[in-house]
Amino acid sequence: MRQTAQPGLLSPSSPVATSGGHPLGEGQPQCVHSSPAKLVTSVTSAAPGPFVVSLHIRNHWEAADQAAWDGEVETERLLPGKYAVQTRGPLPAPSPPPAMSSSRKDHLGASSSEPLPVIIVGNGPSGICLSYLLSGYTPYMKPDAVHPHPLLQRKLTEAPGVSILDQDLDYLSEGLEGRSQSPVALLFDALLRPDTDFGGNMKSVLTWKHRKEHAIPHVVLGRNLPGGAWHSIEGSMVTLSQGQWMGLPDLEVKDWMQKKRRGLRNSRATAGDIAHYYRDYVVKKGLGHNFVSGAVVTAVEWGTPDPSSCGAQDSSPLFQVSGFLTRNQAQQPFSLWARNVVLATGTFDSPARLGIPGEALPFIHHELSALEAATRVGAVTPASDPVLIIGAGLSAADAVLYARHYNIPVIHAFRRAVDDPGLVFNQLPKMLYPEYHKVHQMMREQSILSPSPYEGYRSLPRHQLLCFKEDCQAVFQDLEGVEKVFGVSLVLVLIGSHPDLSFLPGAGADFAVDPDQPLSAKRNPIDVDPFTYQSTRQEGLYAMGPLAGDNFVRFVQGGALAVASSLLRKETRKPP
């Protein structure tokens, strides 16, 4: 999958189609033709406050998924005591909007509840792991464990009986190397999976103790069920990462799957299993009371509230997190105060666009689920004009595999050369990912202008898409400036995605490594301290997972360790 902390990058393993796509409506143009796929060529010279929700806050899991699931518990709850939620109208927006800098002293409105210590925005693997650590679950080195890394083993023996959260993460992680640029991510991964990069299956050297006195009250806000965007992925697709790397602390995926009488496929799990695992993890670890699903955050602002109205004991600046809860097709606004905010939203929120004429036409889509839905209702069939798939990453490969599974004709277009070393296919072991290397082989051998053994598939390497036309045509330009026009039934633009941080001033760009460039998980993530994951530009604002440059589930957990360690130190320093 795109196994990374964000979902994607999967390959179909069964003809199961999910119901989570966007079905093509009856009155919507289908752009489906019964005639054989055809190439229409025209050659021209081309130039280029309070929880504003009264009530018990329900983790609206039932609203999103009515089916019962193992371990389901009563999710109705009330924030305890001094953090109780009260009914209010929306708080007035500051004027002018705060720039979220510590120098701002804007009065953001009134509140009658004490600020929460922590609000986590995002309920995917990052948010779940952090909630586990903030709930008092504390990692210790097993007394009899010996880590295979001699330097790390020596350091761990220097502080026997001291939790990892209370140790110097900078010191412990020094000298570690691996597949992540984050030293704390490498540290936590080495403690959880000591020899996994060498093909071993050594058990974790950590043991976990529940220390309630170390728990920090917090709320996890998420649009979906716990597990985040994993619930949006076609369930039969298999993960890019090995199944054992998808697990969270103290509950291995393989052990969970054995109890469910499920199995890994070539060491990889299905997206459906992983989504269920994350939901189950929240229940089994007793974290459900921290999670509020169906919550959409619309603004995170920074300023100094009126202490008498918000319940704060001092006049320190606070974060105000505002948004709405969705339930029964209704929206209830909320507003919360917090001393710290953790961004854990991933990057799956906003698909990247081409920005060309015609991209808003109804037969253009930016998610694989559109193809699933069209296939399910018969809007595209083996007799249709080709489905056009744009992109050279694993999401595009997933779409090719899905279409091939149903014998749907495909035109696959991408800007790079097939032998470009930057293509992700060149970075995946063939033995572990044969299906992706098969797509790469097809891309190489199946040029649109040459015959090949792959019936129903044609590739367009090094082609630039110029525009889409209302009559279901796509206009390309090759390297020689020749325009080519293709009739298509449906278009999938799968060229990546961007985090949706529209609730932050400047959409979060002010907090990126390069504030003058758009925020990008791969190229320009949020600039954080590598050992606390706190923003270098805003005290109390943290970012983890893909937003901080950690793109695989096995490594996002190191960010949770760093954030939890930092927050625990803050709580320890607080005056009584």
C-alpha cells in the first residue's frame, strides 16, 4: 500500500470492490462508448471554547459504519470533570486572523472550560500510537533482553529501570542507521523490531507498563473511524509494506490476525485487515474514550484568551481548535482550547491536480475508488473505450492492476521515461513486489505505437497532457510537439496527494522547511525539532507522520515517542 503513514500503493488480490467510491449518477455523463478503443490522431505544431457540542460526545463510529465488529464497545462518553463540554454557539473569529505566532495576543473568544493539555488532529496510525503513549502506557527495556546493536545495548544498560520516555532520545539514537532520516524513528523501530532489516524476526526488547499517573488528558479528532484514511482504501488490496511493519506497540499484526483466523499474503496484509486492526487496537488498549470520529477541523488559531472566561489558571497563550462534528447529515460546531496541538493528518486528504483545461469535467477523477464504482455499476466494461490512467507511481500501478483484473482497456500516460531511476518501481525488490514490477515491464514494452503481448494496455511514456474535451477526449503532446487525441471512457489522475492544512494560516506553509514553497510531505515537510517533533516556529505545535517527513507506519511511531516524551517533560515542569 502506500504504506506509509498515509494509505495507497496497493494491488488487487481479489475481485472484491468496496462501496466507498463515488458512483456515477444517473444524470451524469458517463462517456462510455461501445465501439472498440480508437486512436484519433491530429498532428499540429504545438507550443507548449467549549466543545460547542452539548452532550455526550459520541465517537460517531456507528454513523460511519453500522456493521458490528469484534471488540465493539459503548462509545458514548462525556469529557471528564474540568474538561466537560458545554453547549455554545460558534466563537467569533479573531480580527484580524491570528498568524499563530507567539507574539500574537489576540483575544479569541470566551470559554468556560479549562484548556485541554493536548489535542491531536488526525486519527490514523500516528494519532493512535500517540494516544497510546499519552494514556500512560510506558515502554521499558526488558531486564533480560539483549539488543543486537552493541552500541545501543550498552546505552540501554546505563539506565536500568528507567522508561524510554524518560531517557535522552538524542543520546540513545546516536549512531543508528536505517531507512528513515529521523533518528528517533530509527530508535523506536530498532527497539520494536530489532533485526527486521536483516530479515530476522527477533521479538521486541521492550515491555510495557500502564502508569496511570503519567497519563496526559487528550482528545483525538478524526474525520473517519480510528485508522484514518485506511478506511478509504479498497479492502482487498495488499499493503506495500510487510504486514509486520504495519503494527502498533504491544500488539503485533500477525498475532492479531491469527486470532482472527486471517493470514498474511507473501508477508503482506490486506488494507481491510489493517483498517480493522487499527480500530480493534483502539478498543483493546482502552483508548476509545479519547477518540472523536466525524470531526472536521476548520481552524487552529493561537492567542491569549480571557482567563476568567476560559477557565485557564494563567494568561499563557493557547490554541483554539474549531470545527464541526458530522452526524445524521447534520453539522454541530465545536471549539476547544488546548495548550498543545499535534498535527497527525497524513497527506491523503487532497489529491494533486494537473491544473489543465477540462480537469473539472465529470469523467475526470482523482481517486481509484471512482474506477471501482464505475466497474461495479457497469459504467466501464471490457467493451468500453479505454480508461486513461495518469501517473507513474504506485497508486497509478494499483489502478492499472485493478483495471487489468476486470479486463478493462487502459491507456497509461506519464511524463517520465520508463528507465528513469527516480521511478519508484526501481526501488522495490522484485521478489517482494512482483505485481508492481509486472506493471513496470508493461510500461516499458507496451508503447502505444508498437505491438506487444499485453492486450488492452498501452503506455504513453514522456507525454504531456494538454487538456480534456467535453466529448470524452484527452489531448496529449509528445516530445516532438505532436498532438495526439484519444477517446476515453473515464480518467484517473493519480499523481500524488497533498496534506490539507487549510485550517492553518497560509495552509501551513509558514511552518514548512522552506516557507516560500508549498508544503509537501516529500519535498517540503513541516520543520520540526528531530527529537521532540515540535515546530521550530511555534511553541506547542507538533507535527508527526508524513507531515514531518516520516512516510511509513513503522517509522511514524518514532514521532509519537518523541512527542510523548516532550509533552511528559512539559507536564513534569508545570507548577503544582
